[in-house]
Amino acid sequence: MAMNTFDALMAEVNRKIAETGMAASAANAAAAAANEAAESAQDEAKKASGAADAANEAAKMAQQTAADWENVTAQAETAEAGSEASVSLTEEDGERKFSFVIPRGRDGAAGAKGDTGRSGVTFTLSGTKLYITTG
């Protein structure tokens, strides 16, 4: 019987060693997958950081552009009909000014004289009283 007990004990030890080996293999595979995921996450974090840097730079440029156009004024001048329209931009003491020259339209031909209609209201002054009648 001692031999059977020893054989059973050895079988149990061998089974536990095999289970331990499988657990170690599974742990190693999980660690490798975790390392791969961590590397991927680091790569994505670098990409996100680069995108954030680009967005911050774009925001700075937009703020600078807005500041550049903060002190802008405009004026317009009417030119004779038939002349060229133009626009110019000048800068003086940090202030930018648009100057527009816009020609007026040509005079149109006179139309035919229309009928005189009734005004619909008659005013009559009698002494110090003013009478207003409609119709």
C-alpha cells in the first residue's frame, strides 16, 4: 500500500506542477497582452498630445489674428457714376482703416407722368378751428 500512496502523491504533485505551468503560461500571455496594450496606449497618447499642441497653436494664431483686427474702422466715399469702385487698407498708429470708393448709379430715364389721385384728406381752416375730413 505504501507504493500506491507514493504513486498517488507523485501523480498529485505532477498534476499541480502542470497546473502551475499552465497558470504561469496564462500569466505570461496576459502580461504580454498588457504590455502591448500599454505600448499602444502610449502611442495614442503621443498622437493626442501632438493634436492638442496643434490645436493650441491654432488657437494662439486665431487670437493673434483677432487682436490684429481689433482696431479696424471703415469709411466710404461716393464717386461719380461710371468711375471704378475701389477699396484700400491703411494702418496708422496700430489702427487699420478700410476706405471704400463706391460710384453712384447712373440716372435713369424719366418716366411718364402719372395721373394725380385724391389725397383722401381735406383740411379746412375756419377761424381758429381746423377741420379734417376724409373721403
